[in-house]
Amino acid sequence: MKLRTALATTLLLATAPVHAQHVSSPRASVLDVPARQAYLQSTKDPLLLSAIQHLHSCIKLDFVPAPVGPMRIPHHYLNGSHGPTNPAEAAATQVYSAFEGRITSGMNQYVATGSHAEAQCALDQLDAWATANALTAYDPYDNGNSQSWFQAEWTLCSAGVTLSVLVNDAQLSPAEIKHVALWLDAAAHKLIGFEKAGAPGNNHHDWRALAATSIGVVNSDDSLFQFGVAAYKQAIAQLDTNGAFPLEMARHERAIHYQGFALQPLVVIAELATRQGVDLYAYSANGHTLRDAIVFFGRAVDDPSLILPYTPDEQMKGYGPDDFAPFVFYAARFSISGLPPSIVSALQHPAAATRIGGSTTVLAAK
């Protein structure tokens, strides 16, 4: 297993093609927005029609005021990195979940229906948090509230992907878009600034990379984009012979869950990079690509005994639409051929995860 080191990052960037280190199109989101809107307007696909019908509306959801003061979010788990979860953390993160839900709802409605009012609602919600400079007042080294750093990365992912779509609405105010974009840019730089050189990175490194990539695209910020591309390559370099992420396999009863959790940001990074002319899906390290990690996740969902070489803990069950949401992008690009039954079955139903843009079915399914 190759650890992610500062030296590895430098070498990867130094050897990457020049075009891979630059944002070529700041409006190239995870999808071609005009083409997708036209496709959805004419679709008769029952899955897509169902996903559109069940979208929430930003306009109808309550405005979410930005949290005031420092972010103080306790640990997700009551003890260590697994086991029972902390109800205090769930309560503290409700405002961020509501924010993610509202902005992605407006963006999804804009993609599905072309509604400028929904796009404006999402942008206004983002702008309110930009004015408050939200998602920046935290200290990762505050042991009692270190979860705040993690929450910032997830919500910044949601905001970055959302804005990358909204910038395609020509009716929105350029000044308001710029205000939000500059806030996100500063927040993303702070987010990745706490990473320790030489430390191995697990799924959190990948989530911070998605925040950096999506926000880097909107701002034509090559340094953020480069961070995301390098982090993706580092993640692929960590895959073992089975296609598993060893650091996620160390999460006891949640090993399968965390394999999938790491894949969420990685798939979307690959989509964003591909839209910039950088084919990360084809990137291989030690003979492995992202597909190997996706297939291992699906096979492990179907047969949890595959995790026994990593941990004797019985694996948690009960996977939801969010667990399979990123694979909508993958299947739309490469089809479901050869994917494990659990993934194929899940993609027959609408999938969504606010941290990667809301309804991935609406954004990508074919």
C-alpha cells in the first residue's frame, strides 16, 4: 500500500500532462447542463419521471439561516471511529443537512425543469451563507469539536457541485455568483490547508478533494483543481489486490459502508475532471482503476464474507439510495454491464445524496 505523502503529490503533479493541471472550462460541471435539460424535457423513462416528480423545491423549503459563531460539532461516534453514534452530533449537524437539501433541491429543479426561480432560490441561499462567511470558523485540533472540519468538507462539496451547475443559468446575477464563488474558494483553501504532509489519507482526504475540485472548477483555481486530481490518483494507488481501500477496511463493522463512502467523492471528482478533458476513470495505479473499487464494493454488499480477511466484525446492513448515488454517473458513462447485482438493482430506483449534488438520477441517469 502506498501512503499519500507530500512527495508523492509533488511527483504526481510534476509528471501529469500540462492540460491536466488547468481548469479549461469553469462552466463544465458534472454534466452538460443545456443538453441534460433538453434530454429531461423529452424523456419518457419511468425512472427519470419518478425522480423528477419526487424532487423537493427550494422555494417551498424554509430558508436556512447561517450558523452564528464557531462551528462546534462533537464526534460522530461515542467512542473511537466505530460503534454507537453520538446523538449530539446528529443534532448539531441538522442545520448543515437542511442547507445542503435546500441548495441541491433548487439546483436539481433547475436541471429538471429549467426553472430560473429555483436556481435563484438556491443561489440566494448560498449567498446568505457567503455573507456570513459560514463553514470557515472551526479548529480541526479542537479535540472536542474536531467533527466540524469533516462537516465543513461535506457541506462545501454540496455547495461546490451546486454552484458549478447554477453558473450555467445566464439569468443569475454575475455579481452574486462571484460573491458566492469567492467565499467557497477561500473556504476550500482553508479546508485543505490543515492537511498534514506525509499523513495517509482516508475518505476525508477524498471528500476534501471533491470540495477542492468542484470549487476549483467554478473559480478557475488551478491549485484547487490540482489538489483534487492528485488526491484521486493517490486514492487509486492505495487500492489493494481486491480493489479495497485498506484504510476503510479498518473500520470494523462499517468497512463496506466506508468503502462506498470513499467512492462517493472519487466518482464525482472523475466526472468533473473528465469534463475538463482529464480522463481520471482511465487512470491506473498498480494495475487498478476506480472500477475495481466500485466492483469490490458491490460484491461485498452482495457477499459480506469478502470482508473477513480484513476484519471479523459482522458488517452492518441496510444500504440506502445515497450509498449507490455516485454509481449513477458511472453507469451513465460506462453502462451497468459487469457491475455486481447490488449496484445494478439499486440503480433501478432513484438515488440521491446531497453531498454530491442531490438527485444523481436527475443529473445523470440514462
